[in-house]
Amino acid sequence: MADKLDMFQLLGVPRKFRVDQKALDEGYRRVELQVHPDRFASATPAMKRVAEQWSQRANEALSTLSDPLKRAVYLCESAGFPVNAENNTRMPVDFLMQQMEWREKFEAGKNSPEALAKLASVVQEEKTALVDRLAALLDDEQSPEKAVSEVRRLMFVDKMARDIAAAIHQ
């Protein structure tokens, strides 16, 4: 098994940020039909391990490429531009102020489904705008280096969206 077979190649989809989820799902099913461990029930232990590794790789590819944030990170990093979110937390002041404002509204609105829904809508708008910018940078401009800062922004916004969703579901 190749160590770093490109996830897009593995699932047989074009290497771009704008992906067709249906094509991803179909590519995943194609791979799974070939390598599902059940097909290797009577195979040698070595062949079973290889099939399991391919199956795990297909699962990882589907998970990564189905998620806009993970897909953007993958595209940037595989092009040689690491996101380094854990080491590089510098962000523009206006963006940080926006995050602080959202956090304050989130904390104040934890007991108000209406307030959380309103904040969720605002955060989703920002997330959609960031995903659109990433599509332009990664697909149209072919500029993963410029996309890195937008990926880091999306990480913050995505976390906020997940926190709000979790609070709404409680």
C-alpha cells in the first residue's frame, strides 16, 4: 500500500476544494467493494491486514474530504503549506474581537434557544463566507499559501458553530 496515496486519487475525484459529495460517496463505495475486510475472510493474515489498511484509508479519505475544514487543511498541507494552528495563533485584531463578542453572546444566551439560534445564524453566515473564500483561493487562484490564514479563521468559526450546536441540543 502506498504510504501517501492522495485521498482524492483514492476516491477517484478531482483534486479541488469544491467537491461533489455524491462523487465522494460513490468513490468510497467503489473502494470499499474492493477492499472490505469481509471479502478477505478466507485470505492470509497478511492479505487481511492489507485489506483492513485500505479500508481504513478509504474511511479516512471520506471523512477528510467530506468536511470543508479538514479538506482545506489537507489541500494546504499536501501542497507544502502547513496550517500550524497549534503553534500559530496570531489572528487579526478585528477577527479576535468578533470571536470575543460571539463568545460573550454565547455565554449570555446559553439558556435562551432564541439567542443561540440567532447567534448560530450569524456564525453560519461567516462560515459560509469563509468556505466560499477558500474555494476561490484553492480552486480559482490555486493559492494554498494564501488560504492558510483563511483555514485558521475557519477553525475558530467552526469551533464556535459546534459549541452553539451542542448547547442547542442540550
